[in-house]
Amino acid sequence: MRTSHLIASAFALGLVHTAPAGAQDRPPPIFEAGGGYAGFIDESMINHAIVGAGARVYVTRRIAIGPEVTFMRGPDVDRDWVLTGNATIDLLAERDRRPRAVPYVVASAGLLVNTDRVGTGLYTARGRTLTGGLGVRIKAGDRVFIAPEFRIGFEPTIRVGATIGWR
């Protein structure tokens, strides 16, 4: 099954299992920053260190949307900026009793801008990016959490990282 079909299926499943909620039932917005690793597949894996930040606003009790910006540093002069819109679906609802860990599914789509050496000079190209994956928000305090996450998709192919977030 193609990655885009997996992402669409996961999002649809979350919509089916999520009843509409009033504003008072929605969790507060989330702000997060983090880093990790991204690997682009070429003839061999092209390794990148990543840092980024994002925000999520809950539109229902379990579905959140928001922007994310990521900077990726690869070998030599290989640099990437990624701007995406993300949708997350919490697999556990945070009602009156907040669970210690909340697993989630994430899907993102957006723009990737890559600069790298081509021949004797630098070349910048723009393209689309689409990723999907899984993560878990683990409580580290009353309003703070740590979230390891794994994504796979088109540009980059593999992404592993963690964020620190707050509400």
C-alpha cells in the first residue's frame, strides 16, 4: 500500500472514531520544538540533522492541525527548509483524567526548499513533501511533554526525532 493511502486511511479512521466536541472539550493549543534525524534515499542514504518548531490547535477533542517549520543540515552545503501543515489524531482522548502517554498519528504536507552544490555552484530547488507517522506525547510535567516520533514519506524518506512541547 502506498504511503499516501496509509496516511489517508489513518486520518479517515480518526475522523470516524472522533465525535464533534464543543470548544470547552478541546485540549489547549500545543507549541513544540525539537530535533532529530532525516534520511533521504539516493544511491545511498543522505543523512541530515534536523531542528524545527510547530504548533497545533485542536479542532475536536482528538484532532489537531497546525504549521511546522523544519531546518535540515546535510553533508557539505546540502541544506533544506521544510514548511508543512500537519494534522494529528490522538489515539486516546484527554478527558478529565489526562493519561501519562498519548499515542498519535501524524500526517503532513507542504513545501521543501533544497540548496546543494551542483557542478561548480549552488542550486536551489523547490518541491512538495508528504510524510506520515506515529508518535507518543509523554507527560514530563503539568503542561510539558516529550514526544518521540517516526515519520516516513516523500522528501525526506525517513525521519526520527523528538520534540519538547507545552500547553
